[in-house]
Amino acid sequence: METERVPCRTEGCGNTILPATAKANDGYCMPCVNKRRREERDEYIRQNRREVDPYAGITDVVGMIRVMHTPRPHDPLVVIRPSPNSAEELYSGLSADQASQLMKMAADAMRAGNEDFAEDVAKSLATLTDYPLDHMLDAWIGQTHFWPSVVFRGAGATIRDAVVGALESGTANANHALSALAWIGDAKVQKLFREWETSPPHWRSGLFVGPAHYANVAGWELGTHERRNLFHDECWAITPAPTDEASDNSLRLMHKVNQSCPWCQRQLIHLVELNLADERFAFLGFSGEQLPILTCDACTCYGTGFMFSRIAPDGTVRLADENKRPDWLPDDVSSWERSPWKELPVRLHQRRAIHAVDGWDSVALSQIGGLPTWVQDSAFPKCPDCSGTMKFVAQVDNGQFPYHEGVYYAFLCASCRVTATTYQQT
């Protein structure tokens, strides 16, 4: 015989429960019991939460950086006050002596097995300063640890030869070692990449791409006689303009144009539109009054390759015939929300070309020039006209705004007047 159930005593709750459950839980159903427990816990946290300032009393830059990179266990009762200075501000002001202290700190951490701390300090030194890091990298070599690869940027012959030795002996992770060598990128590395392509070494079988392809990780490729950079040394970060500041009128982002996508019928955009009368963009080497990067912001996301456009000598721009329709598109992309960058007032400030390459948490990724920040793997397009690898021009990161993600990339073959776009997200 089925036992008669009784209603939960919570007002408005329609659940019924067994008498035994009611007796055990003072008449409440389990969902209501769990809800009350959560509410009690939340109230306890609210009343007992305290703020902790780990930077209190610390005045030297090295000490502040140490605290910044030291992980702390999560405690719902503790709110950690952020650093009064950003990582960019702290690292950009380092003296040679302070940088040396941090290198030693990172090296000691690597030898002690504290890899996360060591990597965080090292990649910040690599991207936010110009100091040579070879002395620190002795610890990376000693641990046969070649990640993050950007910390090997510009390393000298001794470090280079140690990486090559570890690779050829089979003790290194080949992917990491080749990426590290790409960031060294000197004449010897270029020679080795050529040799390894024509005479594949024993460790080549474990790779998905040829050794020379790893040059793309550091933004270059093997040219006929020497390396060819696929990026520009000049870099201008893009950030939203403060409310009391006029927009920099030398560029527009996500500007809608009077053309429709042939596949989804969505109105096309200029992902980036640069006013070339502004001398800051002379490094792009493009002839014309404007540089418009035409694309469809929806189909670029769903395609597996690139969307190409051609710019006529008179400045008019159209999608290239070589473009391929994405294999799949949503039933209706007209309701897609436009990027938060659309017609937003922006400002530019100059920074290192390598500044955002690692994509660490607080850095703004959107920029003109510099090296791309790959969310996934490096992906430089080939120009449909000359078959040459196109240079990186810009990236626009929706992730700089809450509840958005994804980075749009723009490329240019200046001589053929061809542009390309692609998109990556986590």
C-alpha cells in the first residue's frame, strides 16, 4: 500500500514528501532544506567576510610582483584586494637590478618545482621588458622545460644549442622545443629548420606539421635567403576611450557598410578601417587614403579558413571570389548581436610588438600591428593572388567586454591589395 505523502511546509512550495522525510527535516522537502542551507551559508559569509590586502606595507616593486604572482587558496570569507598597480605598470618600470632579482626568483622557483610561479614571472619579463633572459633560462634548460616558449625570445647561442641538444637527444618535448627555437629565430635556427625539412630527423614522426612551420609561432617564416617576419615591429593597442575623451578618428571598428554577405545576407562590416593620412600607420606599407578590412562578422566565425577581400586602386573594396561558404550556418544570423566594439569611441597607445602575444589575463588584446595573440594555433593565410604568406595587421578582441569572447584577426598583402580575416575563440 502506498504511503500517503504530505506537503512541504514552505509557503508556496508544491512538493509533497514522505512522512519520514518530513519528520527528519522538520516538515521541509530536500530542495527547500538545501535552499535554506545555502541561504544560511551565504548570510554567514556576508556577515563574516573580511578584506585582506597582501600588498600592505610592501613598497618595493620586486616584492609587489612576488605577491602578484603568488597563488592563494580560495576562501569565501576572504576578499583579496588587487594590486594598486597593474602588471604592465610594475614591469615597465623595472631597473636592470630589479629585473635580475626577478630572474633569479623565477629560476629558483623553476628548480624547486614551482613551475606556475616561474612561468608567470618569466613570461611577464619576456613580454613586458626588453631585458635579456639567458641567465634565468639556465634553470629552464636544467629542467628540460621549454615552456612558455616566448621566454626564449632572442636567447643567445648557449641557450639555443642546449635546446637543440635536448631536442636531438630525445629528452625534450619536441613541440615545446621547436616553439622555443622559433622565438630564438637566429641564423642557426633558420638553417636547422631548413635542414630538418629536407632531411627529417628521428623525432619528426611525432609532429603534425613540419619543423619549419613552428616559425609561425613566433610570427615569421623561412624566406628564400633569410627569415621573413609576418608581423610589424610597431604596435598600437586599442582600448575604449574614456567618456570624457573624444574618439581617435584615425580608425573605426566594426563599421557596417552598404554590402550584404552572399551567404547569410547579413550586412558586411569593415572589421578595421584605418585612415592612412595618419603617419602612425605608415609602417603597414599600403598605398591609399584608407585601409578597409571588409568581412562578414558572422560567416568569419563559422568558416574553417579565411575570408578574403580586394581593395581597388580607387579605394573601393569587395569580397573575393575565392571565398568559400561555411559548411554550416545558423538558421538566422540576423538576430546576432553586433560586437561591443561597433562604432565605440576608442583610443590608441603604443606598446611593444610582443606585449600581448601570450594573452595573459589583464592585457588588452585589441591592437594594430605587433604580433598576434593566438587563442588556438597560429594561422597565417596565403594570398590568393601571389600565394605569399600575408602579414598580420590587427586583432579585435570581444573578450575585452564582460560576457563576450572571441578574437577577430586581420591580414594584408600590401602589394596585391588583398586582405583576409579569421576568428578564434576558446
